[in-house]
Amino acid sequence: KKIIIINGPNLNLLGKREPNIYGSLSFTEFFDTVKAKYPKVTLEHFQSNIEGELITKLQEVGFTYDGIVLNAAAYTHTSIGIGDAVKAIETPVVEVHISNTFGREAFRHESFISPNAKGVILGFGLQSYELAIQSFL
Ligand code: DQA
């Protein structure tokens, strides 16, 4: 199976950014562990702080890959463009958040991704990504 994790803005700072909310592990450290755990899965990772680059990547992989794990970060709550891209592609998208966005500010309760996602996993820290990968296996 071919699965890609797509991370949005500020997630390149994982491990350094608000560790009380997002933990102290860097994404690279986490990603290496997960890749080792699922050797049969072709697992890729893409991160961008730029909305259009996230849309371009969704279009690129969205007709051939088996699964997309998407943490659009702050764009989750603002981007009609990313929401439309998720709707336009064929590959199922599982929306992921590290934190429980429903326990946080009201502006984090809205998502332009959820209506077109296969499912949503949030609040389990970095384990949210692993649960999303498992959902495709
Ligand atoms: C996040 C939650 C978003 O509200 C926030 O803007 C992020 C990270 C999460 O993974 O918990 O950057 O998507």
C-alpha cells in the first residue's frame, strides 16, 4: 500500500512548538519509528507552510495513492481550497489532528476538511497519525 502523510503549516516545528500541546518528539523521529513498524507500507511524508503547495500535492497523489493522512493544521479551519481539493481527488483522506481541537478555542471547532474526509482522528497526540495509517491497512 502507498500512503502519504501531508502536514500543513507549523508542523515542521513539532517537538519545539508548544510541547505542552504537541509533544516533544520531532516529526522525523516519529516518522522513522512508524516506518520501521510498518515495513510493508510505502510511507511518504510531505510538509508545507504554503496553502497552494498542499493543494498541488493532494492533486499529485490523489488519483494513484491508496491513502492520504492529512493534518492541514491551521488551514483546516480556513481553507476552502484544501477542502475542495479533498473533494476533487479519488484517494480517501483521513483527517488527523494531534490535539483535541474540540477542547480548544472555538475557531478550531470548524473544519473544511471533515465533510469530505473518510474519517477524522484527533486528540491522541502523534499516535493519531498511526491510527490513521492503520485505518488504511
Ligand atoms: C492541529 C490543530 C490546529 O488547530 C492547529 O492550527 C495546528 C495543529 C493539531 O494537529 O492539533 O497547527 O492541526
